[in-house]
Amino acid sequence: MSAPVGVVELLGTLLAIGLLVLILRWTYGNSRSQPAPPGHDPDDTTGDGLLQEVSRVPTEAAAQILRSRLRDAGIRATIRKPGKDSIGDYRLLVFSADLVDARTVLSRGALE
């Protein structure tokens, strides 16, 4: 006696799906075999990516004033706050291409 056609099709489909799962698992694997990305080191001064430090100030208000001067001159800037567990200065960061212009703008503000 032969198996009904529906059972053969069901088994064939399940076998094809199982084979596809094995091939995809073998191809892409899982994340356990890959190393973890490096953690952030708050003391690493090079961890700012494309940004360069243009100034350090002791208060957030001073950093906001300097950032507004840069913004008025058309220079994008961001403020990096000190770490939660450390007491430090607020750092004003700009893109490398804007570093010279930012220093010029900030130095003009100091002379006025």
C-alpha cells in the first residue's frame, strides 16, 4: 500500500525547509563565534571619531556660549560632558575640516 500524496508532499516540504535551515545556519552562523566590539574607554582622547577637540571649559554654560559662537559662524560643534563618575572639563568638539576656523572664531571672541 502506498502513502497518500498529501503525506509525501508534506514530508518533502518539511525536508526541504530543514535542509534550507541547515544551509542558512551554516552560512550565517550565530554571533557567539564572533568577537564582541570593543568597549568605550572614557579616558581615550582618540575615541571621538571624526571630531577634534577645539576647547575645554569648566562649566556647561561656558561650553554653550562657545558653541553658540561657532554656530553663528556656521561651524557645527558638539559638547562632550565629563563622565558620570569623573569630574572634568566640558570639551567642545568640531569636525577636523573646521578645526582651524573654529580656533580662529574662538580666539577672536577672547580678544573682544
